[in-house]
Amino acid sequence: MLNFDYQNETKIIFGKNTEEQVGAELAKHTKKVLLHYGGNSAKSSGLFDRVVASLNEAGVEFVELGGVKPNPRAELVYKGIEICQKEDIDFILAIGGGSVIDSAKAIASGVHYDGDFWDLYTKENLAPEKFLKVATVLTIPAAGSEASSSSVITDEKNNAKRAYGHSGLRPVFSILNPELTYTLPDYQTACGLSDMFAHVVERYFTTECHDIYTARLCEATMKSIVELGRKIFKDPNNYELRAEIMLAGMVAHNDWLGLGRGGDWSSHMIEHELSGFYDVAHGAGLSIIVPAWMKHVYKNDIPFFAQFANRVFDIEVNTNNLEETVLAGIAELERFYQDINMPIRFSDAELPTDQIDEMVTSLMTGHESIGGFTPIVAKDAKAIYELAQ
């Protein structure tokens, strides 16, 4: 097991009607917030009005900034930084899913950074003088950003999607009410399931061979996501199903499952190019890339992938032919994605394949290799994209 430092001070407020507590919680930390959100859904659902009523009751002032898009854009981050500096705001409340929360974190990073916030996402070992504090009201279980230390932002001008991580980005508190997810379109629910499953895959596959406990935690989480995912579309207003999915999404990316393991993360980096070039939803891009990555790298540790197939998908282990077990497990993963109407090929998502070389070049800029489980160099990345066509 690897050495690690772990600190997560995010307070999770979970359950029905918990958004009504947001004003009282914020009042413990600030008198004025930037209220950050996406499109019209927060307002049309009545959530925005409930949050505002709670802020007013607690005496917390706010300034609005809506308009966050999926694969959140750097352009809006610059606008948010300007607003916070002008209005002397020290706290941001994100109402939405991972895109809104990631945008809020980027703004929180840039307000006190002496330079372009994008440097934080493209250069190593940089940090601002201090971060603004962030809190969230989660509406889409998927990215796990409500309790993570990371943020991902897209620069449309350069087709670049990049991540930044720092302990200062963990939200002070996050409100998780599963009822807020009842009205999610099936596609967003499915993208969320794909995203959280991939977060566990990235931590599960590691060269650390003695992490039995965390391996079992990862397997239980992946198995639960598959089981819950196959049930939720038949009963979308089932509170217990929605609650378990919301909890799984948070646990998948709050770093518990990666303690002492290391992890890989090359699938995420490879997918970021799809999102950067084609604006595909992150979960949909991951359902395309993760199985292709598995097909490319499994021979480096066939017993590990056989264990994955057996423990997550109940594939009987063929001790005389472990590779058969592995391939059956990957096929079952693809079947799960298809069951929830996620693409598993470029063609399923109607994505072009004529810019693979450009995506590889963008991906590998500044890197000799990526990935902690199996080092991926340019030719490997190209092969993975080609397997996913």
C-alpha cells in the first residue's frame, strides 16, 4: 500500500428537503455569495426560488451568474472571476451538477491567482494565494465534484479540456437531496452512471497488489452502480434507488476508494480530448473509451481483469483460459452501457474519426506517457481511439 495524506472536510447534508438548510449553513461562513448555476432547469423546477428564500431568511446576499454549459467553458470562468473581484465575494454556491461545480471551483481558484487561471489547468505545481470557498446543491449525481478536490474546464478556442486538482477545491459543504434528481432526463442519468463507474475503474486498476480492502470497496461500488443503473429507468421516482445512486456517485470520487492504491486516469485523459474536440458529454465519452482502454491493456495483468469480470459481473472464472473470462467481462461492461443507452463506439455517438491524430497530439503534449496502471504513449492512445471506432 502506498503512503498517502487524506483530508476531506466537506460536510455532506443528505436527504429530503435539505436544500432548505443552505442559507443557515452559508451564514456560518459568509454574508455574500456568488450564486452559480446552469440553464433554466434550476429556476423552472422551483429549486432556485427555494434556495433564494433560504438565503434571504438567513440574511445572505447574493449575486447571480448562470449559463454554465456541459463541459464548462473557460469564458464563463473569466466572467465569474471578474464578478467576484468587483463585488468582493468570498464564497460561491453552485446549484447543479458537475459542470456547475467545476466552473465554481475554477472561479474560486482564479480570483486570488496572480495570472491567468488557465495556467493552473495546464501547468504543474501551481496554486493561487488562496481559494474562495465553495458549497454545492447537487442536482445531477455523476462527477463526484461535490466532495472532490478536482475541477475540469474546457477552452473552446483550443479544443482543450484540462483538469486541476488541489485540496483547497473541496467544497465546505454539499447538499444532496435525491428528490432533486427525479426529473433528470434518462440520458443525463445514464451519463452520470457511466461517469461514476469510470471514477472507480481509474482507482481500481493499479500496480499495487496488496490493497485487498480497497479493491473490495471498489468492486462493491461498481457492482452497485450496475445493479442500480439497470433498475432506475424502470422506476425513476424511487427515492431509495435515487438515494443510493447519489451516494455512490459521491463515494466514487471523494478519494476514499483510491487510498493507498495509486490509480490510472489515462481513460479520463483520453476522453477529455473527445469532449474538447466534439463537445460530447463526459459520461458518453467514457462509455466509449473505457472498454477500448481495457481491450488494449488487459494483457498486462490478465488475472486482475479476470478478477474484475468475476467480482463485478459474476462471470465464472475459466481457470484454463483466463483471457476468455476477461473478454466476457469487458463484453458485459459494454452490455451494461448499451442497457442504459450509452454509446460504446464513435459511430454510436455519430462522432467523426478523422481527427484521431490531432487528438493524440493534443493529449500527449507535455507528456512522454500517461496512466499509472499501464503507461500509455502516443501509439497506444491512437490504438485505443481506433478500437473505439
